[in-house]
Amino acid sequence: MSAIMARMSRTTIMADDALLDELREIAAEEGISLGEVIRQGLEWRAKTRRRVPSFIGKLPPPEHVPVGPPSFIARNDEQLIEQYVREKHDRLREERGADQGLRP
């Protein structure tokens, strides 16, 4: 068993076929495994988890926090997801290139 596998746990997820097809397409386009695509999504979700403080709704929102309709907030979240995945993909590509003695 490799060192990487020793640190991971196996689990089962339920997902509809359309979602899995989309994830497989992403994996093929990026040249990574389906498991890596899923792990990236799980990592992003864990890192961007928002805990709702008990005082939410009791204070006016700060000026620097974007406020808008749910569609605006969702669009902003999608941009954050895309940026995170692209940055991680670029890092992986650079690491693979360095491992093979290539430039990114």
C-alpha cells in the first residue's frame, strides 16, 4: 500500500448519472482521475464551509460584504469554485512537469 493510500479512507457516494458523466468529462479534459475530481470538490467544500454565527440577522451587514439576491451570491460561489479548481489543476500540472523534468 502506498503512503498516499494509507492516509485516505474509502467511502461510497450516491450520485445521479448526469452528474457522474459531467465529472468524468471534467476528469478527461483535465487529464486526472474521476476520484481526483471528486476529492477536489470535497476539499473545496470543506475549506469554504460557512458557519452561521448565532448573531446573523441581528446586525446590519458590513459594507464590504456583497449583498444581493440569491442568484448573485450563487454566481459568486460558482466563480470561487472555478477559481479553486483551476488553481489546483495548475499546481498539479506544474508538479507533474517538475517530476518529469519539464517546464509547466
